[in-house]
Amino acid sequence: MEAEKPTTTVCTVVAIDHTSLYYTVCSFCERTLSETNTTCNHCTRNPSALPQSASGSKRLFRVLMSIATETKVFVVVLFDRAARVLFGSSAQDFIDFAKHHPFSANRLGMYFVLVAETASKILEGEMLRVTLSKPKNGNAQHQRVVSVVPLKSGFRPVMDTLREVYGVRAGC
Ligand SMILES: [Zn+2]
């Protein structure tokens, strides 16, 4: 079966699934790891055998975003490269920020939800030009965003706004 050509469209962000913004992969082969799994099933590396300074896993963005075009509302998925355009940081930097922002200290376990909710609200209503590709894998539910361009002049990535909202100067 021939893959359909990617399509480009202008859309508005309706919402982001802030409960699931990233996933964890093996640092060596970049295949998915579960949060609790310290051994990669895909390659022979065992991250837990590394010295503590080295990390055997890393976080990448995988963001489900509901968008509205002129004709319909539907959910698309942004993987790391596209999501970085909107967030203005790596997934790991975003998670570290969420963990360390000043309001999170006494809300055990809630830090991430709060910051992720704020991130979602920041992006709601943004106009984007997105290029979408149909999933090659028949099991994948959502069209994938292969490239994204914010249309608002002076668009600021999520991390810029978060730093301002939470009173953290850039570079901290
Ligand atoms: Zn691996």
C-alpha cells in the first residue's frame, strides 16, 4: 500500500493532553522503556549497570494535541522534534523545570500536573501551520505532525512563558 503524501494545513490548538506529554527511551537504541524498567529489552545494554553519572534512559516528547481546522476537530500526535518547537526546550528540561519550580515544593506528586496544565493552557488558541502525515503503521491512531510553524508573530515557546509565570529568569 502506498503511503499518502503529507498534507499541510492551518489549525488552532484546541487542547493538549497534559497527562501524557513524554515517554522514556533507552539512551543507546532510543526504543521505548517503561518508567519502571531499568533494563532495555531491545538492545543488550543494561542502564542500571552504568556509573551513576551516566543515564541509561532519556525522556522525549510525545504530545497528543487536539486541533481545529476549517472543517473539523481531531487529535494529532507530536513527537520530539515537532514538540520542541512549541515547548522551546527538551522534554527533560521541561520535566526538570516542572519538578523544581517554587510552587511545587509542598505538593508531592502534583508538580508535574500543575505545570503541564499551565503549559497546555499557554498553547490553547495558538494558530499553527502543520504538516501532517498519515501513520505508516496501521496500528497508530493519529496523524503525526511532521513539522509545525507557529503563525502568530512574536510567538513565544511554552518554556519562555512558564519561566515568566513562575517568576524564573531565563537561564536559571
Ligand atoms: Zn536499548
